[in-house]
Amino acid sequence: MLACELALGGARTLVVERLAEVDETIKAGAINSPTAVALYRRGLLPALAEVQEAAMNRFREFRESYEFRKSRGGESGAAATSAVPPPRFAGHFAGIMLSAGLLDESDPAFADLGPADGIGLIPQATLERLLGERARELGVEVRRQVELTGFDTDDTDDTDKGDDGSGITVRLAGAPDVRAGWLVGCDGGRSTVRKLAGFDFPGTAPEITGYQAIADLTGVEGLRGGWNTTESGTYAYGPMPGRILTVEFDGPPADRETPVTTEELQASVRRVTGVDVTVGEVRSLTRFTDNCRQASTYRAGRVLLAGDAAHVHSPFGGQGLNLGVGDAMNLGWKLAAAVRGDAPEGLLDSYTRERHPIGAWVLEWTRAQIALMRTESHARALREVVTGMAGTVDGTTYLVKKISGVWQHYDLPGDHPLVGRSAPDLEFADGTRLADHLHGGRALLLDLADDPKLRARAEGHGDRVDVRTTVAAGRPELTALLVRPDGYVAWAATTDSTQDMGKSPEDTLEAALERWFGAPVS
């Protein structure tokens, strides 16, 4: 994802990946609203819709399967299928299922998402393949089966600017060294880049061992579909054929480097569920913990971190995938500006300032879920209380807003309530929407009141900012918006906007343009 964003910004980018192919191990199975909207803004909505439909077909297959009908009471055939209507759920919190029937969809937080609002069921491996294809289409060079082993940074004070071919020598196993202006570690929770660059990584130690697999399972008649809590831990069965997940609170595995075995998985399933399930052929199997850590900064000179290299936590809710995509959207256009040499002072440092609080929140959110899933009596008592709250309209709506990510925003300069928030997907008079004008990864000034003075202030930024004069009938109070390449609002004006200390809208727009895109070009 980051390579795609850098390519859109004009940066020549090399991706080195130690794996030969996409890792098909079962991981995150869904994306949240900010991720869906980000991909929609890059023109990927049709591809995502196809992926989601394929995932939904697998879900329907599971619901109609013999083992699922048996897990719901032993019925079979059409009678059983019709007796178990498809559930309307809106995710889970610590395995407490949330019903979409209790969600207040009129809450303003869910407004203005556009067509991306219907996208969510996107498996991680499929998304990785889709992004790999897009990177190649954008001219990104991807070298697989190549591993970084070290790097040396030049002794220079000029760390806010960097042209291709200067700055860092990267050493690769079995391949010639590479010279680059910048290095970004997107190499996961055990990041080699993070360790070699000396980033600190404080946090809390793990206390669980979890397993997730897709396998041929027999003896499943006693299993219940969905998330379930038992005296020994937590397990989830479904929503795809053969998918099983277990969590035990007996500490992390003694050796995480040892490959997980079928016997190990089967033993955990039997301990947690109390059912003598037999695990046959395994198609995907992973072991995980709740190691919870975050780098204090995401930048050290010419070296940066993104995704799991910058933050790790338990996988509940698939938040790691979404954090990584968000990191890439935020960093890509800023780093591309540094590579081009036109980044304003402090732009790259705003990456940590904006993304670190989002990552810190996710760490706390996942820690809270671990606390509610513990098997000891105090945690179980608290779980009952939270379950009751989750069974209300207010409780469900609160939790879904957090899980879906619609709350996310950045603390940016400006008094307008839209500043720092994801831009509303406005529909224009010609039938296009805001996202249609962000495919190229450039900033966008929307003149919604045909104001030549505003357009004139943007003329010196024409190589970095697109300008569009149009009408948004659904939001008549908006007169102008400045949208960053990542889709977040940098400046806004409305019909009732008050002037900032006597400054005109043109002056405050110019300040925002220079803050994010540098001085105008004469």
C-alpha cells in the first residue's frame, strides 16, 4: 500500500519481500471504514466488491453446511437452513457479538461514507494480492525472495530532503547493495529495520496463546457457531467452512519460533471447547499472542516504520491490517514530497504526530478485550456487565463506532469541525463523488461557491493541488474544502464561517496550502 502511494506521488520505489508468494495463512478477515474509504478513493471499489461477494459465498456455504446445522441442534436439509436465518451482526468486542439490529445507523458518525460503507468482508491475503497487482501497474519494482540484512545511513544533516540514490546503503541477502534516499520498515512485528535502527519498542508482555486455523474438522456436533466463552478460554467457530480459533490464558508459547503442529491445535480445541474434535487436513494454521508494544516515534532520520513494525497487539478485530493501511495513506504523500524536495518543514514529523495516537488507542482497545476474556471470576463478572451494555442501542452504537474506525481523526490546525476528519464523500452536480477525484493521490481544493479569489490562491500549487469548481447540492452550507492526498480535510469554509482574527478565507486557505504543500511556485 505504501509503495502505491509513493508511486502516485512520483517517488521511484523498490519493495523487497523475503517471501516468494503472498502468505495465505489465515489472518484478518475484514477491513474497517477508514480502510474501505481509503481504497475506494484510489479507485479499488469494484475490485473490493468482487472480493467481498466471494467471501460472502464462503460464509453462505458454511451456514448451509452439515456441520453448522449440527452445531445448531442437529437439523438438516432445507428445514434447518430456513430455521436459522442469517444473523445481522456488526462485529464483536472481546467475543461479545454485536447485533446490527441494535445499531443506531442515524448516528452522524456513519454519514457521508459513500459507497464504501457497504464494504467490509475483505480477507487480508486477497487484499495483499490486489495491492501487489496495483503496485506493478503503477511501475513499482517488487523483488521477492530478497531479505534486508542491514543498512548504513550517510553522515548528513540534510534529513528533511532526499533525492533517489542518496542517503542510505541497504544490504540485501544474495543481492547487490541498494542506494536509496529513504528506508521504510514495513517488515512486521519482529521488524529487522526497527531493531537495526534502534527504535525503542515499549509495551506489555503477552499472557495468552491463541490458534487460528482452517482445517477439515470432524466431531464438531457439540460446537456452537460464532464466538463462545468457556471455563477454559474462548473459541470461535466459523464463519467460513473449517475455520476455528481458540484462546487460552496460560501464558505465551515457550518458543514462538517452533512451527505449530496439527496435534497442538487439536489439543487446544479440545481443552477450550470441551468437545472431542478431530483435526484432519490443515489448510491454514497460525499461532498468536497478545504481545502489545508501540514504537515511541515512527521516524529516525531517513528511516521510518509503518504497520506492525511500528505497533503490535492481539489480533482481535483485525485492527493491525487497518492500522497498516492507515499508516501508508498518511505517510505516502508526505514521504513522496520529501523525495521530490518540496516538503514543507515538519511535514514528515507530522506522520508520527498524527498516527501514533491512533495506534496507541488500538493497543488500549485490544488490552481491554483481553481483560474481558480472562477466565478468572472478576473478569467474568465484568464481562456480564459489558455484555448487558452491549445489548442496548447506545452500547452497540458506541462499540461499533469504535470498531469501525469512524471516530478516527487527526488534531490539525483549524477551527472548522471538518478539519482533521475524513472528508465527506460529497456528490456533485455532474454525478461524480469526491472519491472519484482522489484516484491520482493529489490534494484537492473544492470551490463550491465559484470563488475566483480562492482559486487564485491555489494557482502557485498547481503541480501539487488539483482545483475543481462544482456544486454539492447535499451540503449547501459548504463553500470550499481543501482535502489532503490521504482524504483528510486540511481546511474548510462554510456560508456561516467566522473569520480567524480578522483574516479572510483566502488568507486562511493560503496558510493551509503552505503548511501542507509548501510555498507557492512563482
